[in-house]
Amino acid sequence: MKKVFVLFALFVLGFNLNLFAQTDNSVVMEIAGEKITKSEFLKMYNRNNHTPGNIDKKDLDAYLDLFINYKLKLLQARELGLDTLQSYLEEVDKYRQQLIVPYLNDAQVTQSLIEEAYERTKTFIRASHILISLPENANPTDTLNAYNQAMNIREKALKGEDFSVLAKLYSDDPSAKDKKEQNYKGNGGDLGYFTSMTMIYPFENACYSMNVGEVSTPIKTRFGYHIIKLVDKIPAFFSTVDLSHILVGFDSRSEQESEKIINEVYAKLQEGNVSFDSLVRVYSDDKSSASTGGVLKNQKVNTIPANYVLQLSKLKEGEISAPFKTPFGWHIIKPISYKEIPSLEKQRSVIENRISKDERSFKSLESFADKSMQEYGFVEDKEGLKEIEKILTDSVFSATWTIPADFANNSELFRIGDFSFTVYDLAKEIEKHQRTQPAEYLPYYLEKLYNTVVLEQVVNYADSKLEDKYPEIKSEIKEFSDGVLIFSITDQMVWNKSLIDTLGLQKYFAENQQKYNWNKRASVTLWNIDADKSETSKVEKILKKAVRKGWTNAEVKEKLSRKLKIKEDVDKKIVFKWGKYEKGDNKIVDDLFWSDTTQEKGTVKLYENKGKKIMFLILDSWLDVEPKNLDECRGLVTSDYQSYLEKQWIESLRTKYQYKVYQDVYNTIK
């Protein structure tokens, strides 16, 4: 007895040890040589709308079958080369590029840029500028000359010369100058009020760092050098505003006449006997808004004149401003509603999207590149650039430069990780990407191009390491690419095949026709007559007579039009519709006929509706159960045929490829 107990205990212990020996890395199944671990299978199971930690055995078994089918389909897709098609490679690459965007940017830098942009939306800036234009590829001499010119103009402004006069004299911004032939008064460099992400980033940075009245040193942007005068800085009191305005312009009258008219308008408003919008329609010269009561909706601070902003800052919703003058004429405005600045969280996605499209985005990318240089080890030897200088000529600016045949310098310019970039590699980049452009100082051109290449290659290298560094990227790309393959192979084997294989579809329908029958139906004609409800009894008599006499619907329509004296638009005023209706197809038919299936054919029923039209329904006959033809159920048959094709396909896959489930491991999944 003792021996039996010991053997039993050892058996139980051995069984339990076998269970506990299974780990998450244990192989739960093998499909055509591919080993799938318990953890991989569970991960897929949990990602497919299952609640982690709450596993239903029946549900798990069903998923096991789906998982095996999924893996077998992928095998065949790869065997057929669907993973080598250009369309597949492009789709997966496009997905990857979208997926890695957050990883190629410094999250901290991006966050600080978002917060900076948001904080700046809380302040309205008004600035004037003088632009000394300069091409981005200007040589050092031209750059220095432009800078010196800008400094000289700044000195004049600092000594008290009128900034707007200086702008009209010297600025290369066309909006600053008067154009007499076009009757255009220049703005004298005044940019009005604006806020964050309205101007290019270096210009914006300068403005938000200045004090009111200050004149900046020359600020370099891609357009050239700017001398900026900060005119005003006020708290932002709206994100957008709806307002009404009256404009009495100077185009067709003198300034004195305009002033007289606007004062008359203002007097009428003060009396309160006439509405604002009615005066707009009579007096406003802004024809685009006059028809709508002068309303301008969703205006941002940079879309309305600076004087409007100043007036609005004094007005509450519904208040009317006193007349004020701008270069365009005399104005009266009335704010309708101010919309407050949304919270950061509500604006985050919009701000982030805008940042990604302007110069700020380079700050984040450059930060990522700097960190990648430190992470993977970046070294450079820029002495090699002197070798490029010896062979580079101005022909590069006409896109005709070629590498000399005897040039073969393979000394290393820079290295990151295990990637090396040589002097000759840079020469090839220059030859490949040269374009027709204004000539510039060659050493400056070469230095700029070298820095661009370094940034590009460093980012590319770090990009190539992302899957190793972040396993979740590799996992998501694999899941997406497998999904694309599953779609492609299923389309080829099932969906598209069901659409083009008409003979197969017809054969399937013929073999399974007993599945596609009409239930009992009511054959009914619905009549809609656009006539006075007092004519209802006349209509009913004609329809009942039509049933007795066996008139056609066309004959019935002709009799009705005569009896009701309808001579025009007969086809619109007398409409009939015939159909066969199963129970549930039509509520009116259900109410009048399916509620009592003992009614005989020829029964005429009035439908009491709330509309103006008279509606009668005629029961033409009851139709017994009968088979459908293919055209009557093509959609359903096609769907069933696709299921049939998929079932056949799965059976062939399970015959073609070997697979095995290790039950001892599978049974440990709970």
C-alpha cells in the first residue's frame, strides 16, 4: 500500500512539474517550420479584442483555428511573392515613415516648442519691419553688404527718423511702398497685429523677445535681413471674433465727404431708431459684406486691420465704436462675439501639426541628430573638404559639373557607428543633387551642403537602428505588413475570384438554390394622388372599378386625371408604384395587409396619412414561397460563395503545409 502511494505521489509530482516547466517562451505550435511561442500566441490573442487575463477556453480554441489559418495564408502569400511586389513594399514603407515620425524628433524639444507657441497665442504683437532682401545662397560679400545696409538704416531709425518713411524708401517688401498707378497706399512696413505661428519663426522669436518701441539689430531669415520695430504688445483677448462693420471709403469721394457720411451714420445709430445692419446695406462700401449686414465671421487678429483690433479692445459684445479712420476710409464696428483662446490640450494637435510644417521642426530634428551622434559615436575629419574644393567649379551652379575621371579620394570624411562616409561619397552627392541656381561663394556652398549631408546621413543611420532600439516599432510594422499580405492573398484567392468567376458563382447557386427562396409576399400597388382630400371617395370608386374591370395602371391614371380634372404635370401628381413585399419590407403594407392575411386579392385600402396627398394601396395578390433567381439575390449568393471559396482554400492550405499544436503547452494557457 505504501509503495502504491509513493508511485501515485511521484506521478502527480511529475505531472505538476511538467506543467510548471512550460514557460512563456515554450513553443506552443509549429507551422511549416516556424516555431510560435506561448507568449507570441497570447500577445496576438489579447490584441484581437480579447480581455487580457480573462481567457475563455471555447473562445481560445476558436482563436487557435483562426491563428493557424492566418499563418498558413501568410505562408502562401510569401510563396507567391506578394511580399516582393512594388505596391506592397511602397505601402509598408509609407506606413513605417508615418509610424517613426515621433521617434525621429526629440520629444522634449517638440513639447517645449508646443508650449512656447501656445503661450505666445496669449499675446498680440504689432510690429513694423524693413526688409533688405538677400538670396539664401548669397556669397559672403553680398551678405556683408546687405547686413551693413540694414545696420545703416537701423542707425537712422535710432536717431529718430520716421520708421514708416524709412520703410517706404528702403524696404524690399512691396507692401511697404505707395503705388500711385494702382491707387495703393503702402503700409510703411506696418504688419498689423499677429500672434504665434503667423510669421516665420526667426522673425517671431525676435518680436516676442523685444520691448515696445525697440528697434532690433538685423534679423536674418530666408528672405534676407529685417530691421524690426515693435509697435505694441497686448494681451490676446480673443482667438477669433465675429463682428459687423460699416466702411465709408475714400475711393469715390473725398476724405471730408466720407467723414461727413460716417458721422451721419453714427448719429442715426446713437438715436437708436435704425438697426446696424440696415445702415450697413445703405452706406457701407464693403460690398462683399454689405448684403449680410456687414458681418465678418471667424476673424483672426492678423486678418483684420490694426485699428480694428485697437477699437475691439475697448468694446464689449454688442457695443458700437465711434467712427475711426484708416488709410482705406472711415469705419464703425460692432463686435458680435469673442471666442476665447482654447486650452493647450484642445489646440495641441493643431499646434503640433503646424510646427511640423515650419522652421521649428528643424530644431527637433537637429536635437535628435545631436543625440544620435552621441549615442552611436560621430567622428569627422573635415580636412577632406579641401580636396573637394580643389575639383569643384562654378559649373555646379549650372548643373553641369562632373567628378574628374582621375579623382578617387576614399579618405573618410565622417563616421557614425559602423557607417563610413568618404570624400568621394560627398563628390557623388554634389554631382547627383546639383541644380541650376544663382552662383554663390564655393566654400560656403560646400560647407552648407556638407552640413546637410551630415544631418541626413546621421538621421538615416539612427532611423535604420529604430527597430532594434524600439521592439514595438518592429512589432507594429510586422503586424501591418502581415495584414497587407493577408488582404492581398485573400483578394486573389477569394474576393476578386468570386467577382470574376461567373461560371463558378452560377454553379454554386444552382447547387444551393434551395437556400435562396422568397417567403410569402404581398403583390401591392401603391397610388399617390396630389389632390384635395375631399376627392378621396372619387379616387376610391375609380380604383375599385379598375379592379373589377381589370384596367391597366396606365388606364387608371388616365381615368383619375379626367375625374379629378388634373391637366398639367399628371405624371407628378398621379404616381403609382408596384412591388412585392415580404413581411417587414414596408410598414404601410404591413399595417394594411400583413396584419390580416385573409384579405383577398383586389382589396383596396386607404392609408390615412398626415400629408396633403391621397394614398391608396391595392392588394394585387398573395404570392406563395418561390425560389429567387440569381439576379434577385446576387449579393447574398456572392457572400456565401466567398465563404465557400475560403473554406476550400483553408482546406487546401491545411493539406499543403504541415502544422502541429503542442497540447501540453497549449493546455497551460489559462
